[in-house]
Amino acid sequence: MKQDFLKKVKEKRGFKLLGMDVGGRKIGLALAELEMNITTPFSIIERKSVSHDRAKILSIIDENMVAGIVVGVPLVLGNIT
């Protein structure tokens, strides 16, 4: 399944993947350049509301030709150190 997804995304030349690390106060974003196999940090969104967060993410998707989104899932929930 993962290989099928990546194959379909790579067929869209120039498109990127958006990586998201969603936290309670911030959303960390990274863009993956598929042709070069490089992922770089992109931005941090300070969370305000669902509509604000969604508008910011959709704007980034449109401006950067994003073909897919990968959302990180924490291994441990909560602020345990």
C-alpha cells in the first residue's frame, strides 16, 4: 500500500508531500521533494482554531503543489518526558 501511494505521487512531477507533526499548540510542517528524496522543515503554525489551522494548511497545499499529506502519530500521548 505504501509503495502504491508513493508511486502515484511520484507520477505527479513537481509535486511534493507535506509532513505534519500535530501538537496541542503547534503544527510542525515539512515538505518532501520526491524527485530528490529530500525532506526539509517548512513552517510552524501556531494553533488558534480549527478553521484558522485548516485555512493555513490549505493555503500551503495550494502554494506548494502538495500531492499528499503524511501525519505523524506520537508514540506516547501526553507531555511525558
